[in-house]
Amino acid sequence: MKTEHTITSPVRGKIHAVLDECFPGYPARSYFKQLPHWRYLVWSGEELVAHMGVDHRMINNGGTALQVFGIVDLCVVASARSRGLARRLLEELEELGRRCEIDAVVLFADDPRLYLAAGYRQAPGIVKWLMLNEHESIGIAERPVAELMVKMLNEKPWNPGTVDLLGYMF
């Protein structure tokens, strides 16, 4: 685990290369809309092969405040896939979350297969978030989002109703 402020310029370049390989058309930087709080980086020698950014924040889940870890840009380069790296990153984050009394891990996934296999559930519904565009706040969005996924880490329930991210969409 690497806190964001300790990441050097050369490592940021490697992070961007991985993100650009995994997400074609990724912006020419090491983050999409906002810097994550920290990242998990998996190395094979000098080569960065997997990345997962994490945000730690509060959200409002149908009227209940939850402390969450939000997953940002989990990806593994093609040459290192099918080794269980993504699953291992999820497990490490969930273990940290349980130790720190985090309520849930939340993410948005175009392809839910990995997350469903890891015990996450789809939680489509109305989501409210701060819209950002190239380092500017441009408004508040509130609309149906099908890609929302969640894994509760304690006995609290995931509530129906609007999910207010209390910030940008990670």
C-alpha cells in the first residue's frame, strides 16, 4: 500500500502506462478525475503489473451514513492476468476494512464477473455525486447507475434508496 503523496514521478509514469493499457483512452495522467487516497501496486521486478486506487470516505446509503473504501481503477496488465492478482488486492483491502471497522467496499464496474465471484453484489439504483471535468466541479448529478457494486464488511445492511457519494464518483 502506497499513500498518494509518497508516489514519485517515475512511479506515476508507470501507473499511467498500466492504466492506459487497461483502459484505452485514459487521460494522460495517473488518475481519472481525482487522486485516490492510496494505491495498491503489484510489481514483477521493475514492471508494474497491477493497480488499485482506494478512496476512504463517508457516503449516505438510503439515509444511513456508511464509512466506505471506494475502489478506483482496479486493473492488471494483460501479461499478468489469470494469476489471482486482482482477487488478492480485493482480499487485502477487505481485510484492512474489517480491521479498521469500515462498513463496506464500494465500486463501479462495467464487467462485474470478478467482483461477483469475490462476494460483491450489484446494487443498481439512484446515485448522487459531484461531477468533475478536467479539474473543475461542474455540478451535481443524480441518476440511475447500474454499475454500482458493494460488499458489506460488517452486520450493517445495504439500504435501498439513493446513494449519495458525498463527493465525486470513484
